Amino acid sequence: MSDTQDPANNQPPGYVPPKVWVWDKANGGQFANINRPISGPTKEAELPVGKHPFQLYSLGTPNGVKVTIMLEELLAKGHAGAEYDAWLINIGVGDQFGSDFVSINPNSKIPAMRDMSVSPNIRLFESGSMLVYLAEKFGEFLPTDPHKRAETMNWLMWQMGSAPYVGGGLGHFYAYAPFKMQYPIDRFAMETKRQLHVLDTHLAQHQFMVGDTYTIADIAIWPWYGAIMREAYNAQEFLSVHEYTHLDRWVTEVGQRPAVIRGRMVNRTFGRPETQLRERHDASDFENNREDMVIARGGQRI
């Protein structure tokens, strides 16, 4: 027997946790500079405030995209009260630890938002909470029928509880960890594929997450699982996403909605330049962004 194996289970000994955990700041991989074991602000920093009823402080990650899609869907339905300013929060440099941001979200995670249309204004954090708040405020995308409402909330809560296994689980260990480890990658790949199968099985019998009704459940789930099916972590072949044909159909259908296309662009800092709208302060910003891309490409339409 090798002296590097554990005689009890014939496996390499691996990591042995100390009696008392101590934070090793240098051992955090790609996000070591923004992860820490305590909460609260690290600096005094004021947030900008625009002219619209909603002030959103965010980044174009899946959780941020949920909220911008919702706002764009509301505006598409004619709800002028859903107009918003979307300010970019650069989590890579710690904008989420500024004093103003923490006053909205003590958890220092994007997105954070204020509803300025009421006095005193209302702070909102956690993307699922924002979706419910907006749905109830404007009477959209959350059915009043008790069966459909319950089903919508079921799937919304499913997404909120499931996505950390995809992002902090598979995403971290497959794409961002300082070195590859088979056990966590296998563990979270298995769970991610199980979740994809849950969605694929459900969508085999339903157009949207709640029958034929487009709801905040679709708005919450699409940014996460649409990304997994199309682009996230460059893991599509690894996860054999082609197996999930019903989920693929839904991802395409939701992704073609004009409000989804717009919402996905807001606060986005990665991908093709024409897919990025780093800040949004007016509906015309989308067209202006497109025209800027035309100029940048020497007059060639995109």
C-alpha cells in the first residue's frame, strides 16, 4: 500500500480540516480579492441617483439579468412607472462593499435597487424578492389564480435554491478554482445535469414554467439555465446539453423576446461589444449602443 493512501478507504488522504478554520486570503482563486468571511462596508462610497422611479445597481450576471429583463418586460407592457436607471457595479474592484451599496444590501451582492416612487423610498435586495415586488406592484407576470400563483412561486423558489449549485458549485470548480479537482467537479456536474433534467422533463409538458403563461418563474430561471445551455463556463459539451431538447426549445423561445434581448444587455461587461450596454438610463440607449457599434465597425450594420 502506498504511504500516500488512507488505509481505511484506500483513497488518497486529501485535505484534513484544522480544528479551527483560519481565513487564508491568498487561497481564494480568481475571486480572492472580493471574498471575505465578514460583512459590512470596506469604504465610504456614494451611489449615483438618476431621474427614474427605480434605481438599479447591478452587473449583467444571471441574478442581475433577472431584474433588467423584468423591468424591460414591464416597460414593454406600457408601465411607465417601471422606468429605471441601471448603474454598473464592478464587483471585481469591490463596488459592492461601498457604504451606500451596503446600506441597500447588507449582503453585498448584486443586484440592489431602490424604489424612489414612494416616500420614504424602499430598498430591495435579492433578485427573487425584486421580481415578486415588481410583479405585485404592477400586476404582471404573477398570476392571481391560486393554482398558477402557487406554481409560479414553487418554481421561483426552486431557482433560488438550485442556482448556487450551478454557479458557486459547478461554475466555481469547473471554471474559476485555482486548480481542477475531480470530486467537486463530478459532484456539481451531476447536480447540474439533474437540474437540467428536471427542467427538461417539466417543459416536455408545458410551454412555459407555468403552463402556457409566461411568469416571473421564467424570468428567474432563464438567465441561469439559458446560459448553461448556451455559453456559461464553456461547459456545454462537458454537460451534453444537446440531450435536453425541451429545455432547449424553451431557452430559444424565451430568448427571442425583445424585452429579454434588451434586459440581457444591461450592465453587461463581457461578450461581443454589441451585446453590452454597461449602463442604461433611457430606452434610446439601446439604439444608441447599436449605432455606436456601427461606427466602431466602420459603418457596417450589425
